[in-house]
Amino acid sequence: MWFFAALSSAVFYSIKNILEKVFVHKVDKYILALSVRLFAMPLFLIPLLINPDLIIGFHELPLKFWLATIYVSAIATPVEMIFFYKALQGEQISYLIPLLAFSPVITSIFGYIFFREVPSFLGFMGILLIVSSVYILNISKVKESIFEPFKRLSGNKSVRYLSVMMISYSIGIVIDKVAISGANFYYYAFVNYLFVSINLFIIALYKAKSKLSQIRTNIKPFMAIGIIIAIYTLLRLYALQSSPSSYVASIMASSTIFTTIFGLIILKENNFKTKIIVAGVATLGMVLIKLSH
């Protein structure tokens, strides 16, 4: 079940990315980041109300749960948001996104450090295929060479910003698993988003206080995106609870492939053959991961 949960999560994550891409040009980025998470938060209460046994007293939660939750909500999420926006402001996205393909590799390293998770041979090959397909898919937008994103690593602030974001995101997946191991993923999702919403509200209050009214004027689309975020979060956390973090990170990386497929179908984008071949390679990678676990 974890595989299909991770795969479904990647699909919903792709839909979220498309919707956020539309609205980031219409509203302030800090307001958008706050609002979609704020509206997602109440949805995590539903499982807790249906099954009160999922609720854990604060005094019963281990220290590792609180340390992990505080890190993700107060450090990882704000860092990822701020540094990703900084990167996008200073560099073409085509030079940046290919580097994100290597997030599962970083997650694999930290998964081994924290949980001694070692991918099997099939699992490793699956991760490699997915990483390669995501990189090739995005590098096709670069006109110079496949090594161009790496050439820009030195002396380019935007690439350094993205590297910080990618490392934070990759570690965050493993830290999520640490928190889940100290509670259950339903309860962690609620507490995490509660803390994240508070932190992002403070940031929005500082960075975009005059634009807080955008929350009220865009309440319906923000609620829609919030629902999608809640679904993809619960599916991802369920998958993390049941499988190695490196496998979940790899399946989540395939969200880029799903976004591309949606672009082909909905937006009638070009370069159809290349994108279908790349999607096929990524699919093979996911099959190998499924067979390995």
C-alpha cells in the first residue's frame, strides 16, 4: 500500500504545483505560502475526531517528536520557501530544477544515518532511473550542455540558494519519519501544520502585512489548494511510516513527470516523444522500487 500512497501523493503534489504556479503571479508569495497551509490544517483534525484514539497527550509524546516537529515547522519549511523563492528571482528555472532531481540521493544518505536504511540493488537502480529521468526531462530545456547546472554552482547565488533548499527538503523527509516514529502520522500532520501556520503567519506579518487581505479575497482557491495539500501530505506521511525514506523521496520526485504529462494533455505542450520516453524510464524506476520492497 505504501507504494500506491506515495504515487498518489506525487500526483496530488503535481496538481498542487500547477495551481500554485497559477496563483503565485496573482497574490503575494508569502500570503500564498501561509494561506494554503492554513486552510489545509483543519482537515487534519477530521481523522482525529473520527478516531479519538489517535490523539496523544502532549506529555506522552517523546522528545524526538517535539525536536523533529520544531525543526520541520520552524526551520525546514521556512528555509525551503524563502530560499526557493530567492533562487527563482535570480536565475532561470530551467537551470535550477534539474538539480532538484538529486534530492532522493541526499535523502538516501540521511536515511542511512538516521535509520540505517540501505536500498536493495533493485531499489538503488529504481532510484537511479527516476533521478536520471527527472534530470534529463528538465535539462532538455537547457541549450548549452547537460552539465550546465553544475557549471553554475560556483559563483552563482541562485544555485547556492537552491542547494540550501534541496538539502533542507531532503533532510526534512527523514526528520518527518523521525517524528512519525514517535507518534502517528495523523497526529503529526496536524501538529506540524499548526506550528508551520504559526511560523508562516509571523513571516507574512513581517514581509507582507499590507497584503493579508488577499487571504479573504482568495479564500475559495486557497481552500481548494489546501484540500489538495492535506491529501498529498497524509498520503506521503503514510508511505513514510511504512517504507524507507529514500524510496518515498524517489517516488515523490516523479511528481515532475506527472506535471509534464498534465502539461502534454491539458496544455498541449511540445516535445511529446522525448517526454513520453522519459516518463517510461521513470515508470520503470518506480516498478523496480516496488519490486524491491
